[in-house]
Amino acid sequence: MNDITITLQQVGRRFNREWIFRGIDYTFKTGQSYAVLGPNGSGKSTLLQVLNASLTPSAGALAYTLNGQLLAVEDVYQHLSLAAPYLELIEEFSLTEMIDFHVRFKAPLAGFNRDAVIGLLNMSSSRNKLIRYFSSGMKQRLKLALAFCTDAPMLMLDEPTSNLDTQGVDWYLGLIEQFSANRLVIICSNQQHEYNFCAHRLRITDYKG
């Protein structure tokens, strides 16, 4: 797995005239786990989108390095795996079609072909079922499985256990244990069970304008 670092210098983001956050000085490194904490609507998802280069900061500087070399912002997505409530699955696809489509764009970890992902999901009986007929919990499991099984050094998860029952939460924690080592892991959350394992905590409310 590649070594990646994200460095923020006085980073801020605003919408219209309102600052969502500002003045963030922080460094995220491979092999570490980080929790971005704050109440609903506080800007956690906005910060995650800045970190994954889908939003540009309104102030400050953001830099990425890959194995010690500067990484261009437009190439960040190639080294990123993401699961979030605002990322939609393709409802017209079956489970197998969704996995096949995903791996065309994001290479899976070694040994993780379609059948391995279905096995991890424990959804063999649903392999030909259309995503539109999945429960919200099944959809969330699929998002998480695709993110964890992608061969990428950065793993970013926004509200990872939304729509999961107690058994699903345990399954998620098992994925963390199995697949998070040697990655840069960032969890946006306000539920302690989602981020209890994280060694570092960034509270978005500490950076309100």
C-alpha cells in the first residue's frame, strides 16, 4: 500500500458569507485513523469533501504527498476509497453488475473478486437481485464492502453505520479490524461506536469562524 499524507494549512470553507469552518492546521498520515466529530450540520461532510478534493477550500492551502512526492489534486481520486450517504448506488444494476461496474474504475484488493465481495456481504442469495429492491441496510453494507475492498491507501467513511442494525454494526467493526491497517482512515461521525478505534480526533466545532 502506498504512503500518503494530507496537509492542511489554515484551511477554511464557506458558503456565501458563512464560514463552515476556518483556520484548520492538521496533517493526516497513512497508518493512522482519524475521527472528524461534530453534531449534524456542523460541517463534517463538507470537510471530508475538501479532504477528498471534491470541494476546494475557500481559504488556506491543502497539499497531498504520495510516497514523498507531491500528488496533483486532480489525481487524488485514484488513491481514494469512499462510502457516504450522499453517494448513490445504481438502482437498475443487480448486485453482481454493481460490483463488476465498481471494479472497472477502482481496482480491488488482491484476492477480492466479485464472489469474494458477495461472500463478505453474505448475500449469495441476492447476487442477481436489483439494487432497487435492497433494504437500506443492505445498500449500506454494499457501499461499505466496496469501499473497504478497494485497493486504495485512503479510506474515507461518512456516517458508516447509518441504516445498520446491531449485527451490521458488528460487521462494520470487523471490516475495520480486517481492512484498515496501513491505510489513512478518516471517519466522519457523531456516534462513538463508529470511531472508537480512531487514535486521533478532530472536532469541527473547534474551527468555527
